[in-house]
Amino acid sequence: MSSVKLKQVYLTANDPGRLAEFYEGLGLKVRFADPGKWIQFVSDAAAFCVAGPTESVSDQLQDAVLVFDVDDLEAAMERAAAMGAQVGAVRDMASHGRAVKVRDPGGNVIQFYQAAG
């Protein structure tokens, strides 16, 4: 059996440059850009997960949700809101940490997560 590994996840936007500016504003670094077509960000290894409806912040069962690890949840929320995102209420998951659902300026649902401790 051949192996399979996740290479990347991407969002589709009518104006990729504008949406990329939002993610740059959150602190992500651009690795490669083909203006108006494709912007790739630098990323450390990430997990690929499948969530049930009670754990997902997705509006539809077929949507992907990008989850960003943050050091300061409130600061990330403020920064995202200042750049035009819709920020939801914080979900406290006790010893697991805290998370918040965010809708980016392109309408995509993402989530910020801050580990406990």
C-alpha cells in the first residue's frame, strides 16, 4: 500500500490577495505568491482531523475549518475583528484550553485555539 500525506489545505477567494492580507495581518508569513492566483503561507506541521457536529464550528458538515494556535486568544480576536472578521464567543474547554469561532473577511469559518496553562 502506498503512503498518503496531507500536503496543504487552501481557501478559495474571489480576491486571493485581499484575503491573504487578512492572514498576514494575523501574523502568518508568505512563502510564495503568484499575485491574484495563489498565496502560500509558511506552516509548521499540522494535524488533519475529522470532527463530529458537536465539536465542529463549521456551518455545514462539508466545510473545512482551519484552526490556528495562538498565544493570546484575546489579542488574536481583537486583531481579527479590526481587520474585518466576525468573532464569536469564547468556548472554555477547561484543561484543554479555549477556542473561538471566527468568520474571516471572505466568509470562511476558522477557529483560534489557546492551550490551557
